[in-house]
Amino acid sequence: MKNQIHKIIYIWALLLPLLAFQASAQSTVVTGMITDAKDKDPLPYVTILFKGTNLVTRSDADGKFSISSSEKQSQIQFSFVGYKTKVIDIKPGETQNISVKLDPDATSLNEVVISRGKRPSYKNKGNPAVELIRKVIEHKDANRMESYEQVQYKQYEKMVFSMSNLSDKFKDKRLFRKYQFLFEEQDSTKIGGKNILPIYIEEKISQNYYNKNPEKNKTIVLGDKHVDYNTPLIDTKGMSQYFERMYAHVDIYDNNISLLSNEFLSPIAGSSPTFYKFFITDTIKTHNPQLIELSFIPRNNTDILFEGKIYITMDGRYAVQDAFLTVNKNINLNFVRAMEVKLDFDKAPDDRYYLSKTRLLMDFGVNKNKGGGFTGERTVTVKDFQINQKQPESVFQGGKMVVAPEAEKRSEQFWVENRADTLSPSDLKIYKNIDTLSRMSSFKKTMDIVTLLFAGYKDFGPFEVGPVNTFYSFNSTEGLRLRLGGRTTPALSKRYYFETYAAYGFKDEKWKYFLSGTYSLNNKSIYAFPQQYIRGSFQRDTKIPGQELQFVQEDNFLLSFKRGENNMLLYNDFYKVEYMSEFENHFSYNVSFRKWTQRPGGDLYFNNLVGNQLNTIDHINTSEISVALRYAPNEKFYQGKIYRTPIFDRYPIFNLRYTAGLKGVFAGEYNYQNLAGSIDKRFYLSQLGYSDVTVEGGYIFGKVPFPLLTIHRANQTYAYQLNSYNLMNFLEFVSDHYASLNIDHNFNGFFLNKIPLLKKLKLREIVSFKILYGGLRDENNPAVDKSLLQFPVNSAGVATTYSLNKDPYMEGSVGLGNIFKLLRVDLVKRFSYLEHPVVSTWGVRARVKFDF
């Protein structure tokens, strides 16, 4: 049998070139543009077919088309609702380009009068297509799943991600010589091109329940199958969550559809007639009920909008029965070559329609017209859709999502019996291919290089060295600073983790070092969700006062370049023990004890007044116990085996921290309490972009020296920092009570997209505003109580540290984002406290950001 297959493949390999030559000799290819005969404007979505065949296509949003046949064709037909059908003679078996002009012809369609005016004078008023879409909008609530009292269904999801549009030259490179078994060929007319290299596949089967009153949702994951890369950089669960964010659920009845971290306005959103143009392009009388095909295009083709077709039922319900969504080639999206969304709806038991299948396909590449890229396809199929069957309360207990214990251990027979779609042989092969790939030593070496380039670590099996961007840095106090460190990996143990580094400053001639040991309590990586671990650490190092010091100091070389004076540092000794526990509902708490010794460095001194004498203090000691609470509902992560990065989304993040200073415990010198909290949330404003908003506040109870006050986050680097005050100097403001608001709004090019020349650059306008209120009580003000540590002064004896008075600190910025698709540049203005020494009123700051 195997030999017969090889013979068949060999015969086809010989015949295909001959067949291809014969086909090219006979093929008829027609391209061109279709316009209105009167006003000469392009006509979108005209139906085009070779006369007497089933070969059909449509013109795009710019009126352009391309249609081909492997046989000789002599006539081509053009038809469009509101225009006279036209048949044109063509040259059989040749490639040709033609221009087509269609004559308007007013017709009627049931009770809807369809007429076509000049496109420049397109109006919503009196437009039958707009009147129809308003009917759809009016009936949205009645056609949603949420209109039922109860719903239950089984859902099958499949996600396949591939390298695509690969040339034969790329495929035959020496690097891939050992990996030829991974490459596949597909129909070259499909998105992604001829050669593809599948790199990821995932399947899920779940049982879903919905209850309207009270509103409750429950998803029980019955099966979860995916490829597994055995590398530190790639975590398959992390990839799954990242793809789930990129390829989110598409509900056309939502006002906004979230894809690629952007919000696309639905064509049936309440405001859609403001941003879309609608055209009635066909009627389907063979369907029961009768359907009307409604085509739509963006009014501005660079806005974050769809174009495509929806099919509306003419039974009085005005439901969406089918939909095809794509995007204009000029849309202000990065790296997206193409996007297609196909939505299929089936009849529910009560004859209403429910979404039965979603196919979402996207193709990415640095160059939109050529070169290799990536293609991802996600399909979601719904089966056994049942309505109004009340479920017992126990079904909804235990959280919104529950994963069955055996979900990842299902047999192949389970998948054969429960897949809603048949998996193709090529898709099935991906599981075996990736398993083979992950075991190959050459692949592991390649991933070592990738990990070094993107994560900054060099893997040595049980231990990795890095990050490389901390090896060299400098500042005015330490001078040249060299550092070397690393951490253990899961290859050593999943339960035990160690991290360390050593650094040396050539100017201050001091060693700095760090060592931590972590024990995972749930036999998972300490970076895996949900976290549960115990950690102990010691750190001796410098930090800029007010800069948040994590358990690892990141000495980024690029952040060594700073404006203004930067000669005040703290030398810190930290002894810390902490317990971290995270729950499936994304609530977590952290309990820690820290012994902290601070010593001034550079031009910073600890001085107070004893009588009339100036007294210098070498150090201060603090012993603290802290409880930190965090709640981030529906949070998702981009996760590897040894790192975890949250994916910012519309859901709020709540943080609350309580810290108590313990005098007399391990030489602690102060009794105090510090309560601080924050709320972070992204607000999506549809076509106007999105705002990232942070509200923060804190209060310190007790008498403390200024190093223990809230030292507000300042930034003297040239990088724009979202959570810092970019024109505030280090150690400029301290408070024992404060409240702040930070707004960073990205318009996603909404205004620049309307400017003819600028819109080609696909820039995105950004505005931000930050305001900080705060102050000091008399007991913590060294101007009132001379026994407190005095605020620092510069070499001229002028104070450089202040408390906020009745006036807030304010700064704002306007910026351009998406420069070269990666860079954001802001012009920042400081509005208050301009009389302080060495203050920058204006500044230009830059930030690198990868975004779609």
C-alpha cells in the first residue's frame, strides 16, 4: 500500500507541470474596474460571472475585480441592484483588462425602493439601505442569545497558526534542511499563499450554560488539546491566551468587536450609519424567509472598521442570517495583510437564529504585499443548541469557567466522537510534527538563540544567564557598573527556583548583590497561573529614591542616560520573606515581612537638628509587615515558562496594600502604617480609540522621616513612562497623603486618518494628562519639626525636595504614535511648580511600543 501511494505521488509529480502548462494555455483571466456610467465613481460589490458558468466574484470596495477560468470563456456578465445588467464579449483564453460602466436603473424590491444616486452625494436620509439597517439595529436585543431565559450548547474551537506565504527559496534554506517535514502546500488563492509551515494547533470542547434572570454564565471545558513546545520561551497555555485575545469571540450584535487589541465598530452598532455606507446589493428569494444582501464599506477606509456583507431576514425579525466581514487594504492596522470573518447562523427551536459557526482568519506580515508572514485561523462551532431548559443551581457553582480534571488527557477516540468539524489530515499531522520538532537538538539550539534575542537570557539547561541589558550601565554615583546574574529554570526543578546577581560600581568601589530562593507550593512554575509560593531573598543595591524596586534590579543600559542632576541614591539592604497565593477568580494576596536598612549615597545626606547642632545619621532601619491584595477579573497573560506579562484589557485591576512599621522588631526604629490603593482600567470609546486610566491614593499614619514618606514617581530619563511624572525630578515631591489621576488616551488615528496626505503614514494621535494632589501633616514636616531628617539641598544650599501644598502637580502631553509602526514620541508640558530649581517646562520623550 505504501509503495502504491508513493507511485501515485510520483505520477502526479510528473503530470502536474504538464497540466499546469495546459491550463495556462487555455485559461481566461479578466481584471478591471467598474464605475457608474453617469458620475464615473467606482461601484463596490458588483456581481461578476462568466456567462453560462458558476464562476462568480465581486468587485472590491474600490470597484476593482479579477476573475479567471481554466477554460476559454467568451462573455462576462455584470449585475448590481439599482443598475442595468451588462454582458460584455471578451477574448477567450487570454489575459485582459477592461473598464466597465453600468447604467443606473431604479427598481423595487418588495416594499423597499432601491435607487442609486451619485456616490459623492451619499446620504442616510431616504436611503433604503440605511432604513433597513436601522430596522436591524431596532431588533438587535430580540435576536441576541441573551433574549432567551436559558440557553445551553456544546462548543468546539480550533485554532491553527502557521508561517505563511513562504517562497521555495525560503523553504530550501539551510536552516530548514532538517525540518522539511513541517512544510505544507495549500491552494495559492487562499490567504497565506502556497507554502505554509504550521507551528501551533489547539482544540477545545466545552459545555456552556446561560441563565438570564439572574444573569449567570458557566463554561465547563471537557477537552483541551494542543501542541507542546518544550522550550523556556514558549508556553503553550500562554500562547493559547494570547491567541484568544487576538482572535476573540466575534458577536456581530455587540456594538464593538474586539480583535487584535482594537475595537472594531460592528456594522449593526447603533452608530454604524454615521461611520459606514450601506448598499442593498441583492435579494435571495430561494431562502425561507427571504433574505436581503446588505453590503457596507467604511466612510473613511483607514478607520478601524469592517467592510463586507450581511444577510437580513425579511420575516419581520430583521435578524442576521449570515455575515462576511473583512477590512480595507488601507486600514490603520499594523502588520495585517488580510482579515476575514465568516459568521453562519442556524435556526433555533423557536425559528429565531443563533450563531452556529464562526471562522476568523488573519494574515500578518511586515510587508503587506510580499514576503513571508503568519496566518492564523480560528473556527468556533456550536452544536446541540437548546433553549429555555432550566438548570439546577449547582451547574453555576464554582466560578464562570471550570476545566474538567481529565480535559487534557482525553483519548483520540474522544476527539473523533466529539469534534464538531472533521479535522483534516494536515491539521492532525501538526501534533506529531511539533512533538518531533521539540525533541530535535537543532531546534533547541535555535530556540536558545531566539530566547537570548527576545528575552535577554542565555539558556544552559538548569540555569540561564541574563538579562543581557543589565550587564552594563552607569550613573554619577557608581560610575561604570558591571553586573552578571541569572536564574534557575524548570529543567532543574518546578518547585525550587533560585535567582542571583552580582554587580560592581567602579566609582564608589562597592559590590552589590542579590540572592533569592522560591518554593512553589502547587508544583507549577512560579510564573504560571495561579501562583502559590514562598520566597526568601536578600538584596544589597542602590536605587533612586521613589523608584519602585522589584525583587530584581533592572539596570537597563538605555535608562542610564538621564536629564538634569541625578546624584542622589540610596544604598539599601533588604531581607525579605513573602507568601504569595493566587486564585482561579484572579484574586490574589501577598503577605511579606521585610527588614530594610537605608544609607544615603552620592550628594544625599541624612541630617537632622539636635538643639542648634546639625547631626548626620549614617542609616535608618525599618522592619515592616505588609499585606497586598489584588483583584484582576478576567485577566489574561502572555506567558512563558519563566515569565508572565499581563495583557491589558477593558477589565479593571484593583490593588490595595497595607504596611505596618514595627519599632523594636529586628532593630526597627519606627512605628507607622501605610495604606495605598489603585484602580487601573482601559476604557474603549469605539472609533475615538481608548483611554488608560489610573486612579491612585495613599495615607501614612504616624511620624516618619522623609525616606519613608511616599516619594512620588519621577522620571529623568528620555523614555516616556506611563506611570511616572515625566517632567518631575527625582526626589522632588514627598507626601504622607495623596491622590492622583492619570489619563492616557490613544485616538488610534481617528483625526489623522481624515487628512489626505498624513493618513498614508498611519500615525496615531495621543494625549495624556496627570494630576497629583498631596501634602504633609505638621508631624512629618521637617520645616515644623527640626528633629526629623531634613529635606535634601543641592550644592548651593537650595532645597530640592518639597511637599505638595494646596496646588496640585500637573503635566500633560500630546504625541504621535505608530511612527515606523513601533515608536511613540510625546511633547510633554509641565504646568505647575515651575519655580523649582532645575525644572524642565517642556520635554520630548519617546517610547517603543509594538501594537497592531
